[in-house]
Amino acid sequence: MMFKNLKLSTKITLGFVIILIISSVIGIFTIFNMNKVTDLAITLNDEYMEEVSSGSNSAYYSQRLAYEMRGFALSGDYTYFNRAKNELKELKIYIEELNTLSEKYESLKILRENLKSVDELISEYEILMQETNNTFEGIDRIRDTSLKASDEFLNNAMLYLESQNKATEEDIKNLESPEVLKSRLLKVTWINNIIDASNEMRIASIKAQLTKDAQELRKVTNRFSDMYKIIEEIKKETNRQENITQLNKIDTSLKAYEVQTLELANLYENLSKIKTNREKIIDSLLKEITDVNNAGIRSAKDIANNTVETLNTSTGTTLIGLIISIIIGIILAVTIILSITKPVKRIVELLNHSSQELASASEELSAASQQLAEGSAEQAASLEETSSTLEESSSMVAQNNENTKQAAILSEKANESSLDGFSQMKNMMNAMVKLKDSSDEISKIIKVIDEIAFQTNILALNAAVEAARAGEAGQGFAVVAEEVRNLAQRSAKAARDTSEMIEKNIKLSEEGVMTSEKVKESLESITDQSKKVKELMDEIAAASQEQSQGIMQINKAISQMDQVTQQIASNAEESASSSEELSSQAVSMEEVVIDLVKLVYGSSEYKGNEIKNKSNYKNISKPKNNNINKKKNISEDKKNKTEIVNPEKIIPLDDDTGDF
């Protein structure tokens, strides 16, 4: 009951607020879980993935370090050792990254514990690397010393062998006793055995060095005692001091060779021990680093599992919240709709019934008003047409009157112009007569000039004849006479040309005089016609003035009738307009009711009524449109009649101006 008493806006607002609260709770829970997932992802990326990455790189460079040191231990090539130092440097960089991570994040406890032993193992391995390098430097140094001792021993043995061979040759030459030769041969045999044993020892030593086998070198050193015994036996058979000195040198160099070989064997044994220690340390180092990687991977898996669990929880909670919000939304929607539609349906039914009755009444009132308006409009239209026709006739009569006045004025001006032209033509004829007389006088003068030129020519001929008779004395006079003759001929030619031109001018003057006579006659005729036209125009103007006054009186009477009819039509139109306005309001109300019906019941239930109502509305609005169309037709008829009226048909002027 309390919900029914609420306002419509309050009901709708309450429904939306409840839905928004549920959506907000779901959204806040989802955001909380997403933030948790984000924190886990950041931890996974910044801590454990960095731990695994740096640990993997550390394991890689540890293996590279062991590989390079193994190559150095097997070959003694310092290229491997230099590369091993670079690998150790890279390993320390990644171990330092792991140390930084362990200090930065408290959660990396296993990493911190393992890094303590890792740092110690790297320090020990670095010491063993340096010991390996020092051992190889000692081996290189002792190898050179051993080779020198071996060479010195062989040189001394070869010198002793050469001396014994020479002594043997001398004994043979001197035919020494067999005992002496036998002793000499025994010495040679023993020294050769020593040389052979030395070569075998040298080869065995080289093999042992190549294989880095200290035990093989130990076996080589065991043969030195046999060689010492042979030297002692040789010394027993030697009597000469020179040979004894040589044997002492052999003995000394052999002892030096033995010492270097023993030291070399010790170094190789030490190298083997260092190799064993290196391998143990590198294995321990790889184990520690592997433990670090495994710990990081386990932690990453745990975080991934937590992330999946959190996302699943968030998804389930969101789904449950959506289902609850949908159920609550449906309940609220049904409740709100029922609480709104029931009262609205009752109101709609009442409005629909009232609007139909109002539309029917307004339709009848509109029809009656339209009939009255149509009759008044037709009567007003007829009066307007009559008044318009009279106004047009009056305007045309006034226009004709004005045109007649203008024509009279123009005719009078034309008469004055023709008189003035006639006067000017007389003056022109007098001037042309004078021009003709002047041309005759000039022609006479030209004839006199021509005669003078002819006489001058004759005199020049006579002068030329007299000059010819005079001979040389008259040559100058003959030249002058010739020039005078030429001038006389040119004067005669110019006089003839001028005479011809003057004759042409005389002819043209005569023709101009004749033409002027004709123009004079035409101007006289025009003057007479202008007088007649002026008289006719005066008569037409008087008649038009009288006609215009009569039409103006008729037009006043028609105008008064038209005003009365227009007032009646206007009142009828206002009445029709009021009824149409009432009908329009009914139509608007009907449309509002229809929209409300469609809102409450839907379009399908009231579709038939809607079409029927709209057709009625169209019928109601038709008279207004017809009235407007009639008004437009009346005004268009006025315009058409105004355009059709021709003043010349009312007052034709063709017969009056035919003579003009």
C-alpha cells in the first residue's frame, strides 16, 4: 500500500536506484579483484620473472665460463682465458641484478639465501681461474727451460760421441790393442744409448705435455737413474781429463733436465687438481643458480594459480550478482509497471471517449461554418472581380487620356520641328544657289587662266625659235623660255583639272537644289498632317476625360458594395476558423490520446481505431484547405484578368493614326 501511494517519478527513481546499487556493489567487488590480479601480475613481472630471467642468464654465462676455462685448460690458448674473463664479467652483472632484486623485495628469501653461497663460489672460482693462468705461465716458462737443458745435454753428449769416434779412428790408425778398441767401442755404445734414451724421454715428455698427463711425466723421470749409472760406467773406463770434463758436463746438464722435468710434472699435477676443484665449484654454482630459477618458477606458478583463482572467484561472484540484479529488476519492473498502467488505463479510456465526442461536435460545427464561409467568399469574389474590372478600365482610360495628352504635345512639337526644318531648308537652298553662282564665276576665271597659259606657251615657243636663231648667244634665253613653257603647260593642266572639279561641283549643287525642293515639299506635307493629328488628339483627350470620370463614379459604388461583402465574408471566415481551431484542438487531443493508448496497450490493440480516427481528422480539416484554395483562386483570377486587359481593344487608335 505504501508503494502505491508514491509518485510516478519516485517509483521509477526507486527502481533505477536499486539496480544501480546492485551494479555498483558488483562493480566494486570486480574492481577489487582486478586490482588484486593487477598486484599479482606486477609482482610476477617485477620480482619473479626478473629473478628467473637473471637466473637463466646467470646459468647460461656460468656454463659459458666453464666451457671457456675447459678449453683453456685443455689447450693452454689464452684466447679461451680472455673469453672466460668476459663471461665471468657478464655473470657478475646478472648476479648483481639478483642481489639488487633480493635487497629490493623482501619476498625473495630463497634468492637471498642462495646468493650468499653463489658469491662465495664465484670468488673461489675466480681464484682458481687465476691459479690456472699462473700454472700455465709456469709451464710455459719451465717448458722453455727444460728444452734448453735437454738441448744442452744432447749437445754435450754429441760432443763426447764425436770425440770418441775420432779417438776410435786414431786408435785404429795407430793399431791399438783390442782391449783399447773394445773399451773405446763400449764408450761409444754407452753414449749412444744415453742419446737414444734422451730422445725417447723427450718424445714421451712431449706426449705427456700434450695430454697434460703428470703420471706419464713421472714415468719419464724414472729413467734418469739408469742414465746416471751409464755415465758412471763410462767415467770408469775414461782416463783422459778432457773426456772426464765432458762427462761431468753431461751429468750436470742431465741433472738440470731432470729438475725441470720433475717441476713440469708437479705443475701438471697441480693443473689437474685445479681442474677438479673448478668443476666442483662450477657444479655447485650451477646447482645454486638452478635452485634460484626453480624457486622463481615455483613462485611464478603460485602467483599464476592465485590469479586464476581470483579471476574465477570474480567471474562467479559477478555472474551471481548479475542473476540477482536481473531477478530484482524483473520484480521491480513488473511492480512499477502494474502500479503505473492500471490508473493510466482508466484515464486513457475516459480521455478516448471524451475526445471522440469532442471531435464529432467540432466536425459538425466546422461543416456549418465552412458552408457560410464558402457562400460569403463566393459573393465577395464576384464583387472583387467586378471592382477589379472597373478599376482596370478606369486605369486604362486614365492611361489613354494621359497618352493622348502626350501625343498632342508630341504632335505640336513635330509641327514646330517641321516648320523649323522648312525654314532651314529655304536657307540651305539659298546657300546652294549662291554656291552655284560662285562656282560659275570661278569657272570663268579658270578659263581666263587657261587662255593666259595658252598664250604664254605660244610666246615661249616663239622665244625658243628666236633663241635658236641667235645661236650660242641665245642659249641662256632658250633655257629660260623652255622653263617658262613648262610652267605655262603645268598652269594649263592645273586650270583644266580645276575646271573639271568646279563643273562637278556645279552639277552636284544643281542636284542638291533639286533635292532641297523635294524635301521642302515633304516638309510642307508633314506640317499639314501634324496639324490634323493635333486636332484629333485634342478631341480624343476630351472624350477620354469624360469616360474616366464616369468609370470613377461606378467604381466608387462597387467598392462600397465590396467592402460590405468582404466584412460579411470575414466574419464568416472567423467563425469557420474558430470552429476549425476547435476541431484542430480535438484532433490534437485525439492524437495525444492515441499516443497514450499505444503507450499503455501497444500499437497492435488499437491499430484499427487509430486509422479510423486519422481519416476523420482528414475530413474535418478539408474545408479549411478548400477555403484557402478558393482565396488563392480569387487572387489568381484577379492577376490573370489584370494581365489580359488590353487598352488598345477598349480605345483603338489605328484608324486615327493611319494617315500619319
